Amino acid sequence: MTERNVAVAASTTLLHRAAIPALVGDNDLVIIDQFAHASLHMATELLGNTYVARIRHSHMQKLELMIQEFAHRHERIWYIADALYSMRGDYAPFRELSVLLDRYQKLHVYLDDAHSTSWYGERGRGAALSHLPNIERVVVALSLNKSLSAAGGAVALSTPELKKRVYACGGTMLFSGPIQPPMLGAAVALGETTSFTRASYSSGRS
Ligand SMILES: Cc1ncc(COP(=O)(O)O)c(C=O)c1O
């Protein structure tokens, strides 16, 4: 599905709750779309010392103005959103986001692509991994539920170090259980036509 480094959790909600606090720093700014999935909003509530701002749906002009206004005060600026919105059925503005990623090196993007995992793009990698640049500043969460029909959540990261950080520092990775074995078996079987499930389990959490 993707050649990226992938960490998995028992659900996408648990995945966000591990990955977002592990990736976002105290000196970062988080800008989250008003219609981002509830599991993303809930995960940002775990960011104790980090400023979190809500932005109007897919408002890229406002996002650019905020980057220009706040970049000097923050190490990184995270835009958190859905890649394919669960309630509205629209896609994130990938083209505009790619332009902003190119223009502003402080911009990082974390997208929840639960809804296009497995049926969209090369080997079912989803819309975000198909349309955004394959760079470290782009993080994409996938779902092993929904149309993949197994269970769990996954996050595609650019380096083994980031994957290690999510497993080592993500709260739910430490106190919540892994994908249940029957559903893990289903995910691995379904992933036989892809690459990401095998990579996750051969070098990740045991
Ligand atoms: C976009 C999106 N993200 C996350 C979730 C939560 O997924 P899970 O049930 O795996 O926690 C959902 C659930 O419907 C969703 O639509």
C-alpha cells in the first residue's frame, strides 16, 4: 500500500491519541479543521502545552495568513484535517496544501484518510498519499476498518525514527492492547496485495 514506515493500533481513534501527542511538540501550533473527525479533535485535547486553533473548513487562505502571522513564534505549524471528510464527503484541498507545504517549511500536515484507505490510489494507499508530496512533513493516518474490512488504524510516517517514537511515546500504544489476533490476521491477509501490514509487524510492535 505504501513504502512508508507504518505504525498500527487497535483503532484509528487510539492511533490518533498515540501519534498526535508523540509527533507534536510543546512549541508547535496546531490548526485543526472545524469539520475534522471527532477522534482528531479528541486527540488534540491531549496536547497540554500546545496552542490549538480551529479553522474554518478547508479555508486555505486563512491557513496561509495564520502561517504568516504565527510562524516566527512556533517551531512547527501542524494542519490537522480529514483527507476525505466523513460527514461531508469532500476531499481536503490537496493541491493548495501541496503549494503551502512547498512555500512554508514550518508547515506539517496530519491527515486522517480513514475513508479512502484501500479503494483509492495505487495499492489502495488512499487519496492523501496519492496527492500530497512524500515528505517528512506529511503524516497520513489510514483505517484498517471501513472498506479494508479488517480492524485497526495505521499511520504512514517518513522515517523509522518517527515510527519508533509513536510506538515508544504514544500513550495508547503503552496502555491499550494491540489489534486482536483474528482481525490482525484479516488485516495481514487483506494486506497481502499491499506492503504496509507486513512491514508494520516485521519491524514494529510485537
Ligand atoms: C474519518 C474517521 N476517522 C476516525 C474514525 C474512528 O475510527 P475507529 O473506529 O477505528 O476509531 C472514524 C470513524 O468512523 C472516521 O470516520
